[in-house]
Amino acid sequence: MASEQDDFLFLDHDDDTQEAEVSGAAWDILVVDDDPEIHSVTTLALSGVEFWGRTLHFHHAYSGKEAIEKLIHNPEICVMLLDVVMETDDAGLTVVKRVRDELKNENVRIILRTGQPGHAPEEQVIRDYDINDYKMKTELTRSKLVTSMMTAVRSYRQICELEAQGLALASILDAIKGILGHNDIRTFSLAVVTQLAKILGSEPYGIVSGQLGNDKRIVVLGGTSQFQEFFGQGLEQLDNGRVIMQVQNCFDSGEHQQTDHDITVLLQGKNRSAAIYLELDIQPTDSQLQSMEIFLANVSIGLDNIKLFNELRDVAYKDPLTKLPNRACFTDKIAQYYKDQDSNLILILIDIAQFSDINNGLGQEVGNQLLLAVMHRLDQEFPQVELLARIGADVFAMLLPKIGFDERMFMDSLLIPYQVNEHVLSIHFRVGICDQDDFACNGLETLKLAYIALNQAKQGNQSVGWYTSDLEEKMAWKLGLIRQLRQDFEQRKLEVWYQPQLCFKTLEVTGCEALLRWPSDNGRYISPGIFVPLAENAGLIVDIGQWVLEQACEQQKKLAAMGKPISVAVNVSVPQFKVPNYAQSVKETLLEYDIEPHFIELEVTESVVMDEVGAVVETLTELQELGVEVAIDDFGTGFSSLSYLQKLPFSRLKIDRAFIKDIPDNDSGAIAELVISLGRHLGRKTIAEGVETQAQSDLLKKMGCDEVQGFMYAKPMPSHEFMAFLKSYKPKASD
């Protein structure tokens, strides 16, 4: 079974491809959505795509009930594109539960698509459906949809291959029951040849030979009836030059030898090796050759009279790359620590951030070597570890004594760069920790708690998250807030306020920033720092952002009619920027409201810029060509910005308030001055936000800052108050 991380993906869709005919063998895909247009768009977007020489063949269902019927009658379906909200808000999740629990279908890959992720918040899905990842609909382009579909199909194929291998292993177990029961090398050899012929689909006609002594003389160990009389004799005694040549080549090269008529394979034990020659009636398939390798790897133990069964039991509980306990083994073992009297342990999950980027960018071999390097680091740095395991593609788990555990020292140990082949990799990690006092009665439930802590770290952009019992209450609070936000937005209860931006030299109002406000029922306003991240997680931020842009356009028209044609700045979030053809949607909005593009400024944070530099540069260039002004907001709080700054088409740098609030009392002024100097050298204007005192204003003006925004000059205000402010405002030129 694949890990839960592979079971679900949240995707958007695009529509820029053309449909192609399905021919030959195909991967069966089930599209489940109550919107017929989604079916058409999805089919169109994925048509013509081939994975491993096979096209995609689509089945369609328009409700959860119909989806179950399709799966019952079409067991060959490998991937299901499933909408969350259909006949009910949780119809998709109900389908998931029925597929896994009632149909017992563990193979089909489920790609969960939703335009309303607030109906299935991440923590709740993780808790109830073993999901530990959450992707917004706006996160993925069409190319990433194709990539995700390929990943899902690959996962399905691997699961099916594992099942086939399981059947092959069962056959092998039956075979070796008889083989390993032989203590005599001759009967052992006959049994090996007989079973190998059966695996490869040929009649048994073969011989087993071994090398003995320092001169590595090849002698006959046994075989089918034609060769039994040569037992113990040198191979050269055979009256068969072809057998002699093939066996000799096999030993000399240390590799299998295969022709159209025969195959000679190497059987390597701990203390001796053997070559098995077998005539072929037909050419074996790849699947048969894979089964042969499994057979040889296991039966070779019989050369040294080592029982095989204990080895096979280990396979089910070990990670093949690291040889650490795998997820199944780990969950079994941690169940033993439930309500332990000492309760002196902590469960730690270590997630390698952006591991897929390393795999895609540097190759899977580098990714594998990095995993081994992380394993060795954990093993060496924490010798007191009670249990260490690899429980996911990029997730390690460990039990450590909590006495003496230092969170900072733990992270510092992980963050030391890793030498992987010729690469020196600086890796970031997300860590989730659960105290033994909070362990559940079974291992899987305990693991879920640790995953909730891990996701707290991911959502909060933190390195470490600890599980606490109040997380359930926090989740309920967030769900309630998301529901209220959705309702208030639909009822247009949100507000857009405006804060003036002034020229430092003349104190003329040169523009304003549109700021989103959410009034609560008690007359107060909920902080944007609370509701904006919730809007992003709930998939509302794109619609809200578009509404704010429309409000800004209406405000600009009022300003123009008043004779105050100043620009209006609008903040753009990461999910908005990832919407396909975002620049085109901005253009259409400006045309709809008949706004000159240079009167609208889009403020893009460094986090947006650094997320996908190539795509960002392309979109910003399109916006610039439209005539829209672009400002880099919160400048100085990101990373690696300077190396990309010259590539970005923008008109202003906005100095983050973090570098303003404490000047002139600390060194923050030096950073502000650096940003101002940088803007001047690049020929860009700079604006300081969050200016509240005369001392701050004087120092920033002295540094050469061009524009200013802050409470010292004017607070954010509703539209009608802002218009009244402009009518009565008379600038007093600064000295």
C-alpha cells in the first residue's frame, strides 16, 4: 500500500490543450464532479497525454453515489479526480471513506479537487482521512496537473507491481519450502533448476555448477537427469561446449548470461556461489525475469544452509533504501509505549522541505543519497534514540528521551549542510513533536497526532510544531471563523479602507493603499494577520483579492471625478499570483472599469517574488507592458532577493515597517538606508510604511526616501472619509 501522503492531491485545472482519440491500452481515469463543464475542461486539458506509452481513458460520474457504482463496475480505474463539494459539502470525503472502507479498494489513487477547500480544512482531513498534505486549487498550473496525474498513475502502477510481486513471492515461498528442506546439494540443485524452469516458463533442462578451491575450478553440483552422472566432476568433462562456455562466462563476468536459446544465472551465497544453466523454450518476459531475480536472491541462502523465512518476514517491515523500520513497523512499535509508566519519550517527525525539488532538479540518486545522509546524521547526533524509522518518502520518525532534549540544538544539528556526492546541500526541515503523555492507544493514532503538530509547523511557517491537547479547539475555532468569513464575504460585509501615501518633499498625496478590513458583530475589526491566512487556506483569497481590485478601480474612478487622479495600490497574495493568466484577468478588470493602467499599482511581497522567480518575472513583465505599476512590498524580509532584483520589472520598493518601527534607536535604520540606496541606484522610488514619529520621518527623509505612509500623516479610513480627507487636506511642505 502506498503511504497516505500519496492518496490525495488538491489540484486546479486549465484548458489550453486539444482532445485526442484514445487508442490501444489506456489508463482508466474517473472524473467525479457535479459540474459538467469540469468534466469537459478536465478531459480537454488531459487529452493527448501519454504515460508509459498509454493514453488516458475517461469515465465520468456526477455524484458520489454514481462514483461508487463506476468503481464497482470498472475495477481497472487507476486514478479518480474527485470533487469535495457535490450533493453535500462532504460528498467527496464520503466517497473516499466508502472506497477505502467498504470497497476495500486500496489501489486507486485519489486526486481531491476543490474550489472550496474550507469545507475540508487540512487538519480535519489529516485527522479523519490519514491525509498529511493540503494543496490549494490555485497552486497548480496545467503542467503541474499533468505532473500530478503522472505521479498518481506511477503510484498506481507501482502498487499493482507490488501486488504482482506479492503473488510472485507467494509462489517463491511455495518453491523454497521444498528447496530449503534439502540438506543434500544434489537434491537442492535439482529443485533449484526445476523451480527456475517453472518461473521462466520452460521445461527443466539444466545444470548447477560451483567454483571450488583457490584455483576456482568449476565442478558440477547437480541438475536434471542428463547431468546428474557428472556430479563432483569438472565442468570440462561435459560433452557440451555451449554449456561449458556459458557457465565459464557467467563466473568470469559475475553477471547473468542470456541468449535466445538459454540463460545462465549467478547464485551468490555468503560463502559460496553457483551458476545455473537452463535451456529456454521461449524468451522470458520482464515480469518473469523479475520473479527470477527475487527467487535467486532468496534461494541463494540455501547454499549456506541459512533458513529463508526470517529474512522474508523482515522485508515487510524494513525500508528498502535505509534499512530502517518502515511505517508499518514503526506504528506497531510505538503502540507499545502507550501509557508507559515512565512517559519519558517524545515522538519526533522530521520532514525534509522541498525534497521533491531536489529529486526533480538533481536526480533521484542525489535524493536517495540525501536521505541516507540525513539518516546517518540522526543516528550519529542522537545516539540515545530509542527508535528511528523512515515512514514516508521524505519523513523520518524517531523516539527520543525528552529529558535533556533541546529543540534549538536539535534543529542546529539538522541544519548543518549535507555533502552529497559533489553537492553541498543546505536543507530546511519541518518538525512535529508529540509528547508520550499524549500518545493514543494505537500507533496509527499516535502518528496522526505528530502529523497534526508537523502541519502546525508548516502552516505557521515555523521549524517546529508541538502537539497540544487544545489543537482540537483551535481547529474548531478556525473552522468557525472560516465559515463566518465565507458568509460575510458573500454578503459583502467586508470593507476596503484607504491610507494616503505622500511625497516626502512636498507632502502632496501621491497615492493610497487599499487595505482589507473585516468588521465583527461586536463592532470591532478582526486583524488581517488572522483572517488573511485563513482566507488563503480556505481558498477564498483569490475571490476576495479580485473583489478588492474591483473596489480599488471604483475608488480610482471617484478620485478622477473629484480631480484627484492619484494611484491606488492593491496587495496581491501568493495564491492570486499563481492563477493562470493572472495578468490577463487584471487587464480585463481595468477595461471593465475603464481605468488607465498606471493609476493601479500592484504590491507584490517578496514571498511571492521568491516563490517561482521565472513565472513571476514573466507575469510582472506582462503587467508592466499593460502599464500597471508594480511595487515590491515588505522588501528586506525575504531571502536571496538581491540576486534577482535586477531581473524584476517594478517601479517602487516598499520598506517594511519592521525596519522603521525602532529607528533611530537601533540598527534598523542601516537596513532602511541600504534599501533606499539600492532603490536609488536601480532608478526606482522608495516608500516607507508604518512611519509613526517625527524622528522616524526626519531620518528617512535625510536618507533620501521618496515617499511615506503611516499614522503620523494619516490612518487608514473608509472610502467616504478618505474622500473628505482629500478635499480638506492642505499639504504643508516639509523643511
